[in-house]
Amino acid sequence: MIYRSHILICNGTGCVSSKAPAIMEKLQELLAANGIEKEVKIVKTGCFGLCEKGPILVIYPEGATYCRVSVDDVEEIVNEHLIKGRIVKRLLLGDPNVEDVSKSRDNVGFFAKQVRVALRNCGVINPENIEEYIARDGYAALAKAVTEMTPAEVIAEVKKSDIRGRGGAGFPTGMKWQFAAQQVSDQKYVCCNADEGDPGAFMDRSILEGDPHSVLEAMAIAGYAIGANQGYIYVRAEYPIAVQRLNIAIKQAREYGLLGKNIFGTDFNFDIEIRLGAGAFVCGEETALMTSIEGKRGEPRTRPPFPAVKGLWEKPTILNNVETYANIPMIILKGADWFSSIGTEKSKGTKVFAIGGKINNTGLVEIPMGTTLREVIYDIGGGIPNGKKFKAAQTGGPSGGCIPASHLDTPIDYDNLIALGSMMGSGGLIVMDEDTCMVDIAKFFLEFTVDESCGKCPPCRVGTKRMYEILDRITQGKGEEGDIEKLEILAESIKQGALCGLGQTAPNPILSTLRYFRDEYEAHVKEKKCPAGVCKAMLNFEIIADKCKGCSLCAKKCPVGAISGEIKKPFVISKEKCIKCGVCMESCKFAAIVKK
Amino acid sequence: MKSVEELKAIREKALKEISIRENENKTRIVVGMATCGIAAGARPVMNAFVEELNKRNIKDVNVTMTGCVGICRLEPIAEVYEANGEKTTYVKLDAEKARRIVAEHIVNHKPVMEFTIGAAEK
């Protein structure tokens, strides 16, 4: 069917939770009421990336991008835009004065600096329609691989592209494939790691939701390259939309004969199954993930043997991350030289980052490797809200570290981040402003690791717990002389002694905050002060008598009745009763309350 | 999927359906769809453009709408904006005229002079 207009509406998790389905229903209803349901097509699509401004809706052929659309806006969009052809400027993203509406969003810094490879189809196609993927050259790379290239040529192309794993460690993908291809075995497996566990990271989810076929296609290419006929996608059950779209995609790919037997008339067979994870962080570690697919408790084991030699059910296996796979079809189609022309000398291509925390444009961005943190945070991310100062950015989640303001101009790539004591990780980027306490942040990430430690090896099971206890003590104002040194010794031993990547990297948040913000730790331990004013145990709220007008507003707002005084005379906060919630400070109209 | 040709056939068909979402370097046919345009019969004109382009498998032309151009007495009005910046204004259209514009102007690059505003105002 040919329609005169397409309405693309984001159906990623972000926009779904901000009522995209209700907007779609209302659209359908109004299109029918106006008799234009056969002229205008509603298309569910994947994430546009600017989750902060969702729900997002794009109307073609004009290419008008509407943001923060509510159900109440739908009637105006239908009456004005779809019936009369008048753009609803107040909802437009970007500059409403640009004459060519389709260009209005190009002026939005968020989109202007991005290079979309892995996210190429997110927000462009309907992920539940395999033909739209095919229209965008989908499965052409698989066709090229199995009909024109030998498995060795496929591996050579991937190696030449220099793509490194996007899941965290950054191991060269082509090498991994070659190791597995060299093994002689009656059975090999291709696995996809979609167990995205870093707090704040959601690029894998968005790719699965917005472009599931790109992952299926790449896994089939990998299967052809290493000689495997079975693939498994290990995805967490907390991603219901991603799982549903994957299921639809696999079903369609089988119907079209793009998965199954004799793909493209060759003797290559390949099929994919989904395995749901229960959400344990450790199952994102490759050996634990495979153990979990086998139906056993998700615990890591020692390496070697590496999975390429003995992986799933002791057979040679490759495991790549969702984002890595999403790049593969483009490498095969456009060539390794094209891919390696993007990025820096040692880190090729692009990387998707999930920007969150104290930043204006929360969302998903894909940038060429080598973009500086400053560009990501200020040009794309739109800077820090409320005019606050940037303090640090955490990359790599609980395995990574923080990057302070002094390194804002470092080009982002694998090696630079490691040199700064952080890591690329899966691409979570949490921005922190001046009101963030770095000891508290380290404690937050460590609490996560303690919680998620599988308990198999003592350095991680016991060590991270002890580190957490020390951090907790420090933030409670009970830090002792020597605590910082103890943390350092523990961190080093855990790094060396832990069994898997989770344990080995667990001390990173502490080590990197210590490296850049040691003075904050010292202030907590020695002066019993939290410079950022976050750690409640060390905070005191006080009323400055000179500034207090005696209006009694704070006393009325205080939930525990800790403030007392006579009207028109300075009030006082009782330190014994105060629970340090800060409500009084927010309510005071004369800025008479301070926290120390 | 038994052959690469089969994949290409699906691609061609599907591409036609989603080509509307590309608007780089495309010719645009803009139909006036304000109250005056709609009352004068702009809707069948627009649909005729869309159908004819589809029938002829033309993917590099988008049909869009606009509001009132100001000369309501000449509605339905459509303007063809070519990628090189050339603009032709057609007036007093109907579905049949729209199909001829596609055949002569879009396909053969010869504007249909008799339907243009210049001809109507002589």
C-alpha cells in the first residue's frame, strides 16, 4: 500500500512509558474519524535517541519532528498537519523558524554531531516489519557473505575493519572469530550478549527494540564465518519489548528463509533461539552467560580455555555484544576501509553512549570514536541543568571509573579511557555536577557490585563487601585514619585475585575517584565533612539568625517538627530531631537556611 | 529465501513504500490543502498524484501539503519544486490533470504549460 504520509512514532521503552501507545490509539481513532486512514500510515518505530524529549513523532514526507507530544496534542496534529498541511510549530523539535521543516532538527546539536551506524535504522523503520529492514539493504550483507565470499574472506574483512567489542573489554572481534574458526569441531555456536547490566546503559535494548534484524543478520554472518549453524541470544527478561520484537523478527526471518536451511540456496544453515536471563549482572560475563544458557547457575569459570576453544556445551563458541553485531552488516556491505575511516587510529568506527545523570538531553547518541567528552556533554548533551558546574562523568558503569573536568577534552576511545583509569564499558555515561559527592558515588557502584557478586570467589565475595563497609563508614562520618590506604590495598588485591571481569573491575570506581578526588575522601575521614553536602551524617542544617524573618514557613514544612521559634524572631533547628531532609532549605524564601 | 534476486525483488517493493521517509534532493509536489483547496477538490488531486507516482514507480518525488496560497479562486493549486530550485505553479486542477502533470512534467520534464498559473491568468 502506498500512503501519502507516514507518521513514525517511537515505540522504544522510553516513549512507551511516556504514553506513546495511547497517542497511537488516538491517532488511529482520529484518522478514521476524518476518513484519511487509507492515506496516512502509522508506523511504530525504534528509539530516536532523544528520550528526554519523548514521546517523539516524525511525520513524512515533510520530516517534521514533534517532541513531547501528549494525547491532547493529537487532535491538533491531525487537523492542522495531516488535513491542512500546516506544521504545528509549537511542538516542533529544533528551530521553528527554519523554512524547510525537515531541516529544523539538523540545528539541534543533539543530532548534528552524530554518526549513525549501529543505530542506522532506529527511528527509521518499523522493527516489526522485515521488509522495511530489507528496503534499507537488510540481509544484503548476509547474501553477499554466503554467495560471494568464503568464510575466511568474511573474517579477513572483519579483522581489517579493526572493530573491537562494544560490550566492554574491547577485544578485536575479527580475532575472536578467527580463533573459533580455527577450531575443528562437529558443532560450534554463535552467541549474542544482550544481558545489558550496567546501570544507566540501554543501547543494546534500543537496538533490539528498533532494529532486531540487524543482530540476526550479523549472527548468521558470524555463523557462516566460523562454521556454526546455531545461535543463541541471551537477553534479560526485564526487556519485554526487546524480547517481543526479537521473537517477531526471528519468526519473520524464518518465514522469509533468511534463517533456517539452505539460506540463499547455498548449503549454509543457521537458526537462532532466545534465552532469557533473570537479570543477574554477572551473567553479562561471557563464561557465566554460557553457563546460564546451559541451564546451570550463572557463575563464571576460569579462562583459559577461552570460549572460542571451549564455550557453550564445551564447543567452540563466539560471543559478541548486540552493538558489535549491529555494526557487522555495514562492514560487510560497505567494506572494512569505509568502517575504519571513521574513528581514531586504534579505535575504529562509532560508539553508542547512553547519557544520563545531570544532563539536559538524556538519551542515546552515536558518535565517531575520538569525539571529546566536552562535545558529548555540551554540544550533544546540551550541558548541565540549572547552570551547575560539571564535576565528573562516569563511564563503564560499575566496572569503569570517573573522568574529571580536567580531562574533558580527551578524545573518547578505548585506550584513552583506560589511561584515565576508566573504561569504555558498554557505553553508559553518567554525568555528575558539583552537587555530587564522589565518595557517595563510589559507594553507590560498590553497593551494586556487592549485591551482584555471584559469590564464587572470595576476593569478590568478601573483598567488595569489606570495601563497601569502609566506604559506608566514611560516609557516615566514622572514617578512621588509614581507611583510605586500606581501600587501596583491598582494591589492588581484588583486581589481581578475582576470578572474572566483574570482580577484577569492581574496585575501579573507588580507584578512579581516589585518583581524582582524594581530597574529598580526606575531608570525610579527617575533617568529618562532606564537601558536596551529600552525606547526611555529616550535614547540619542551620538557620542564620540575621537573615531569618521569623515567618515560620520552615517550621510548618518540617516533617518532624524540628524547627521552633516565635513569629518575627529567628527560628532554631533542633539538631537532635532534624532528619536532614532539606525541606526547610528549599522552602525558605530568604535563603536563611544553610547546610554545613 | 532461495536467491539473492528474490531479496532484491522484496527490497525494490519495500523501498517504494518507505521512500517517502527520504527527502534529500527530491522533487516535491506541494498541494494546497487549506479549506479553500479542499472545498475546490484538492483531496482527489493529491491522491491522484500519489497514485500516479506509485503506478509509475517514481521514488524520488514526494507529495506534500501546504496551507492557503492566497489565490483561492484558482484552487486546487499544486506547485512542483524541482531539486534544482525550479518552481512551477499549476492551478484549477483535477485528478486527470494531476496524472498528466506526472506524465509530462515529472517523467518527461516538460511542464504542462496550459495548466500553469501563467496560462490561467492570460
